[in-house]
Amino acid sequence: MNRDEIKDIVLKYVIAEYAEDENDEITFDTPLISGGIVDSFSMVSLKRFLENKYKISIPDEKASPEAFDSVNKITDLVIEFVG
Amino acid sequence: MSYSDKNRAIYQAQLKELQDKGLFKQERYIHSSQAADIEVEFPAGSPIKKVINMCANNYLGLSSHPEILKAAHEGLDSRGYGMSSVRFICGTQDIHRELEKKVTEFLGTEDTILFPSCMDANAGVFEAILTDKDVMISDRLVHASIIDGMRLCSAIHDTFKHSNMEHLEEKLQLHADKRLKVVITDGVFSMDGDTALLDEMVALCEKYDALLFVDESHSSGFIGKTGRGTHEKCGVVGKIDLITTTFGKGLGGASGGCVSGRKELVEMCRQKARPYLFSNTIAPVVVSGVLKVLEILSKSTDRRDKLEKNTAFWRKGLTEAGFILKEGDTPIVPVMLFNASLAQNFSKDLFQEGVYAIGFFFPVVPNSQARIRTQVSAGHEIHHLEKALEGFIKVGKKYEILGKTKQEIIDRYGM
């Protein structure tokens, strides 16, 4: 699976999961956690979604707010574990 | 001296930042008992002004009810002022257990444990019943005290979109492998005044073998035909695993709270909940007052019936005047103004008109959702509501928002 496909899937999930209304514009580089779109609690479902979708296991120490702060960064993380 | 000029300057800067951002909270001093008519000193040092209170949680008008005052006096005389101990050492009187039994009966649950406040109940309950093998799945608009309680618990936490049952079901499926799943919601949401879909939530929890937790602080005593709460309104009495509620709002308005529900869960709180273990419980004088509150409410539905009529009158009056309200049928009636400055100025002008109601804006509510939150009481008479309505209409005309759409108000005042 290439990077662009993963990016698109992650972005689609993030919009469906966290956008409150049509005015919330979320792109590949939008700060998700530092921008207040995803709270630290809600990272849990994102982590579990990625693990289920890509059959990977992301250790808690790797699932930091920094690593989840944009779709691009999340994609980097997924690629690291998908190999 | 450890409180050096450098340390002081740090806090002075933080407080100034709150002031600069318009987030600095100021208390209004009330010189009378809590009631529909109150006497307020605001700002501090100003002459006392008589106003109609439209923002108390005094839903049933029981805060200064003579029978409750009498019961509290009797409790003070017979059981004293304080316990000077936590419950499990020597801080439990017969009336504490009596109140737990009466609350259990009132809410239709299996058992109840008292806490110093509902904030404490919510802070202690999750940690007492869950471990890191479990998951808490909460509505995104639950009260701050629940969020604090979840932060203190080792179970993982996820959220679902406000009252979105499809999203909740997805989350129950996502976390199907967890040992215990607890779905968490408010019964009535304090900022919007809307009601949780408890019947649908019960069905989902049964389907996915999850526990259901409901905070009934803005419901107990008046929601449902006999005022038992949102679970009565939704036809699911006996099916809620955990209810927390407060005695600081509709049920007398003094203080205290509880966890009520399945007996094993309540017993776990008695063994492990830290606010219960490490803090005195509700003072005997308040326990005596709450016992009388439950007696009054169990005998008659007059007060919740009056509240329902007052709420209908208030919502109709504001709607006909051309205000935009959050839809609903609870006594929490948010008047939407969308802009934070407008909400603050509107509240100040209302006070001059003899109406006490507070503006709420970001971060308490989402951006562009600023509002005046009004709360109706059975302590209001129609003349109170008519006068308050006159005040709202006068100020609404001043800002030219009556009959205007959300977009028109935003175009004029900004988000």
C-alpha cells in the first residue's frame, strides 16, 4: 500500500470522526491535537482504527500527541510499522 | 519567603491574561436567600439591586422552602453540626444510611452511596469500578466533572459524537474485545438543555453487553412524569447501571451527591472510591433537608408539574418574541446570540432591567455558540416570567436581534 492511499484513508477517517460540521476544513497538515480538533482522549479510537485497519500494533510510547498531530505524521507512523 | 516577587509575577501574568481574554470570572454577591427574587451586589461595592433570578439550578424552588428549613433545623438539633470523620471511621449516622435507602427508592435502583458532591461522585466512581482492561465511551458533551473522573481512571477512554447512536454503536464494536465497556452520558445536558436518548442507549448497551452510566444532576426531581429523571422520561427505570446525581440543584440546592445503581458497583465505590474514603460526607443538617425534599417530591408532583408549565410559558414567550432558542422541553432554555461580546453585553443590560441571567461563550460552549442560558424554576410565578420576558424583549430590541436569523445576527455582530 502506498503512502498516498494511506494518507487518503486516514484523512477520510479523521474527517468522519472529528469534524463537527462542514465548516471544519481538515487537510493533510492541519494540526489535529495542538489545533484542538482531536482531544487526547479521542486519540484512542484513531490508534485502534489504524491498528485494526493495517493489522499493526503501535506501542503506547510511539502513540504520542506529537506523532498524531497531523494526517501526514500519522501516515509516517503507520508506514513505520507496516514496513 | 518562598512566595517571591518572581513567583507572584507568574500568577499575576496568568490572571491578567484571563482578564485580557475576557475569561475572568467575577462573583455576584447575593444578600438574600436563593429564590426567584434575589438581592444582588454587583459589581462589588455597588448598591444592592433586586432582580429576578433566571440562572439558578433551583429547578423545583426548594432552596428556601419552609418545610425543608424546618427539617434542617431539626437535623441540626438532633444530629449536630459536623461528623469530624470520614464515613468508615466514625462519620456515618443512621440518617446517612436512611438517605441512601430513600434515594435508591426514588431513583428505582438497587443501592446508593453518598458523596460530598456529585463532582466527587463523578471523580471517584470510574477509578473504583474499572481497570486498564476496560474502556469508557463517553458522549462528547458530558460534564467537566465526568471528564476529570475519567482522567483519574486507568481504563482507556473514547468518545462518541453528541447523541449520535450510530457513532456510539461503531465505538462499541471497535472496543468489543475489552473486558468491561461503560457508556457514559449526561441525562440532561447542562449547556444545551437537551435530553440523552436513554432508551436507544439501553438497547445498544444490552446488544453489546456494556454498562450504562448517566449523570442526572440536571434531571433528578423534575424530568419524567413523577420527576425521577431522564430514565423515567425514556421508560428505562431499573435499566441504568450507574446514576450519579446532586442534591445541589433541584433536590434542595444545598450540596452533596451520590452514586446509585447496581449493588455490586455501589459496594465497589464504598470500598475504593477515594472522595468517599478520604473526605467527610454530607453534613447532618443537609442530609435532614434532603430527606424532607424526597418526602415532598414522593407525595406530590405539583412542583415538577408547575415547572413544566412555567417552562412551556417561558419558551413560548421567547420564541414568539423572535429569539432563537435551543430546541427542547427541559427548564434549561438557552437563548442563542452566537457572539461572545453580544452575550456579555446582553447580560449586563438584562441586569439593569432587573433580570439576572448569565452569558456563556467559548470555551464553555463552542465558538460561535455564545448564548444566555436561562433556567426556569417552580419558584417562579407567571409575573416573574412576564417581567423577565419584558426585559429580554427590551434588550433584544436594543440590539435589533428579534426575528433575525442566526446568519443575520452573525453578519451583524460576528461569530
